Amino acid sequence: MQLVNIKENLKELGFNSNEVKVYIALTQLGEGTAALVAKKAGLPRTTVISLLDRLGSQNYITTHIYKGKTYYWIESPRVIENAFQKKLEIAASLNAELAGMYRSEAHFPHVKIFDTRAAVRSFIEKFLLNLEKNSVIHTIDSPKEGNYAQVFLEDVFEMMLKEKRQKGILTRSLVPHGSFGGIEKFKLRNQAIKIREMPESIDFETSLWITESMIVHFSGNPVFLVLVEHDLICKSIKSLYDFLWSVSTPMN
């Protein structure tokens, strides 16, 4: 993996720019004092000490003292995967605890708009985290538009597909006529997905997701995402979706 991809992926997991520099510097060194890490990372020693302490509190690095000097080394890269998995477990626990009270007295539509890549990316990640196991997502997508590629690095997107697969999430996706062949193979291989091509007269350039209680309208170019939460609206759109599904051609 190229260094630029490593940096971007660390940022996706919540590392800030200086933390990325320190983490990579210490990874390359294997073990070292704060002074050595600071020199390698090109940052002030006092700043590096603070960053090392923070990374240590998150279990990304370990320290020991030898002859009065503190030495730091990187834990196994698997710690990053474990830390991310722990966040997923916490999010799932909170979802179960808060679901009963969330907007329990609301009967009106709740709408949010996101118009930056960072905001759209964050929403989609949370959306997937909050999906219940063995749930079904109904989508209308346009593979040729590359909406997801405009927002996510390929490695991060594959991680999201893995999360869907582990939770047993099924995606039923409608795509424009003649576009199935343009779907990247890893997207078919790494998730449970059923795809149908819509009739030739129907064109679609953005992405639409439908769950039991929310509708998400998403575009990668220009970047925007509109969220609508309302049971009756979702049921109405879902009935239109079911009709489209019934007149579309199975592709896999």
C-alpha cells in the first residue's frame, strides 16, 4: 500500500495530521525515544510527547523506561482493527439503548442536508453502523456516475462492505438499463446484494436508499446528501420501489 493511502486511511479512522506523522514515524523506527520520533516526524519534541501520550491512551503504542529514558514502540497494526471493532460494538450498544426514546413523540418529517465530502462520508459511516443485523437496504444506484468513489477511498469502502457482510445486511439494488456490466467486481463479491436493471425508459444519476424509517438521497458529483426520516413517507416511496422492482430484470 502506498504511503499516501496509509495516511488517508489513518485519517479516516480519526487520526489528525500530526498523529499520522508520529504514528508513521514510529512505525518506521520500530522503537525510539520522543526525540527520535520528533526528528523523524519533523515536529517539535514537546508536541510529539503529547501526541505519543494520546496514542498510548488509545492503546496504539506502548512505552517502557530504560536507564531513565522513555522508549515508545508501535503495537501490532491489528490494534487499529480491534479499536475500530470496539467502536462498532459501542455504537451498536448505544443504538439498542437509545432506540426506544429517539424521537418517540415526533410525527413530522425530520430532514437533514449534508453538502461536504467529510459530512457525507461521516453520515454514511454512521448509517451503516446503525443498521440492525440481517436488515435489508433498498437502493436505486447509477454505477457509471461513481458517486461512492467521489467520497470514499477504495480501501475504506471495502471495509464498509465487509461490515455490511458481517452484519448479514442484504442490499436490493435497482440500476439503470445496461449498467450492470459497469459495476466493479469487488462490490458484488464483498456484500450480499441482489441487482435488477430498470426498464430502458428510466434514467437515474444519483443514489437513493430506503429503509423502514428513512430515505437517503445521495450524489457524489456534486456532493450532497439529503436525509428524510418519516415512517409514512418511507412506506409510500417503498411501494413505488416495489413496483419498479417487479418490472425490472434480475441480473444476479
